[in-house]
Amino acid sequence: MFIYTKIIDYLTFLIQQNKDNESFLLPSENQLCAKFSASRVSVRKALDHLKQQELIYSVKGKGYFINANNPILNKNNHHKKLSLSFITTASNNRHRLNILNGINQFCDQNNIRCMTFYSYNDPLLEQNKLHDAINIHSDGIILFPSDSNIYSAELFKLLNYNIPIILIDRNLQGLGLPCISSNHFDMAYRAIEWFHNKKIKDIVYITHQKDLSSAVQERQKGIQQGLLDFMGRINKHNLMYDDIPPEELYQFYYDYFKRHPEITGIIYSTSENLQYLLKALEDLNKKINEDIYLVFIDEEYQIPFGQTSQRIPMIIQDGVSMGYTAAKTLLKMIHTATKVESKYIPVKYINWD
């Protein structure tokens, strides 16, 4: 696709979303050049095309405006299609993809347009994406926050502009925004309870995000409370953070379990690093469900063929229901302008004997 056709598509989307607003000012030539990394020739070609279609007009010294008198825009004007924006950290795991699928399912069923933006866990990039969502005049925003402790200026703009916003999976303390999530505390607590019922006392919880999100923080609280309630103690080696380069992970796991042979239970929530853990345990002659037991939480894990044929208990988040519920709740907020409550989506228990 030529760059000028991308610009045309983008401007056409803005025109459709704002056709009722005769004073709506379209992005300037400089803004379009920067947004699409395009030359001024490409930008002017796109604008000239829309002028020829009589969809826009220009005012010298002011910029480009929507031609509200165009009969194409006036046709079925009362059926304006709603537009939602979903801003998420990434799409590199099954849970986030399931959330996106749930949002898309609801939007498809209700003839709602959904735009997806990625922040890649970068608060600054998240701020830029919130800005983009505001600029394209989204009717509401679903946000999967990058960090629980950093609130961007754009987020406060949303609150000031009264644009409906709902959080998903992770909460932002102190803002009073509704959040659709799993009960992360209960997930971790139930995992400790499972080991207690198996009479396994020495446990390690492995995660790769140290104090990054409310989900991780709530799970850590659940782990700590479960250790106190069921084991009567918390040791330093009960928590492990494996946020290190992948090439160092195998040795990291190997050294840890060699130093702590008393550990016979693992609660695991780091899907992309599983192969290194299993390899380290194999080389230490620790057999799954014999010498050491695993419980997976967060998402469903695939065990590499040949490493174990054992059934591994899992606590799985229902990302599809989470996304569907978030979009449904956001639509209610848009139509009624009423405050809604946060909601926990039930998790799934697999191989939970």
C-alpha cells in the first residue's frame, strides 16, 4: 500500500468519526508528515484526493475541515458507528491475545469499531497511544496498563474530558477507575493451598516482573499470606525473580535449585522461560511430580514434548471473558454515563485433583 493511501484511510476514518462536527480541524500537513514519516508530496496528494471528493475543504491560515454539506456524509448520519480504543502492553502471549479476541467478539456483535494500540510496557509509549486515542475521538478506551505506579498526563486528560475508560487485568490505585480482572491474590493463595494439601512445605514462586504491575503485586501478597496461613513462615528463597537475559536463565535456575535441594514445589508464571527451567531440573535429576511438583498460574502452558508427560495443575485466566466483559461494561458507561464497579472474572482450574 502506498503511503498516501494510508493517509487517505486515516483521514477518512477521522472524517467519518467527526462528520457531525463542522468545526473539527483535521491534522495539519506537518502533523501528518510526522505521523506517517511521509513526504509533504504524499501528504498533499492524500489531501487533494479528499478535496476532489468534496469530503474536506481548506481555509488559508487555518487548515483542513470536514465538508458537512457532502451528501455522502449526511447519509444515515444518525447511525454513527461507535469507536473504542484498546491500549495493551503487547500481543506476545496467549492471555493478551485472548483478551483482544474477547473485545473483538463483543465489538463485532455490536457493530463497534475497535482500534488496538501497543505500549510494549513502556509508560512513555503508553502516553503517546492514549494521546492517539484522544485525537481519533474514541468514544471509550480499554487500557491494559504498563505500570501501576506511573500515571501519564494523557490519562488525566481522559478523566478531565470525561471520556469513559476501563482498566483490564491491572489496576491503577487512587484513580477510582473500574477494572476487569482475575482475582490475582486468590489465584496465588489457592496455589499455596494446593501444595499444603499435598503436604509439600518448601515452595518457590517464580515470576519475571518485580513490582511492575498490580497483578504481580497482588499475587505476591497471595503467596505471602498463603505461606503464613499454611506453612507458618516466609523465607527469602520463597520468591524468585527471573528478569535476566535469556542466555543466563538456564544457569540461574540450575544454580538456584542446586543451592536449595529442599525446594519440592514450584509456582510458575513465566511462560516464555519454561524451557530453561525444565532443562535445569532435568540436569539435576529432579523428576516432575516425583522429586518436585509444579503449579502453573496465569495462562495455559505447553510442556515441550519429551520433557514430561505428567499432568500439571494450572490456574488459568479467562482472557476472552475478561475482554468481552470489559467492552460490554465500557459500552454501558458510554450510553448511561454512570459509574460501574470493578469485577473479577472467574478463573479456570485444570488438572486440579
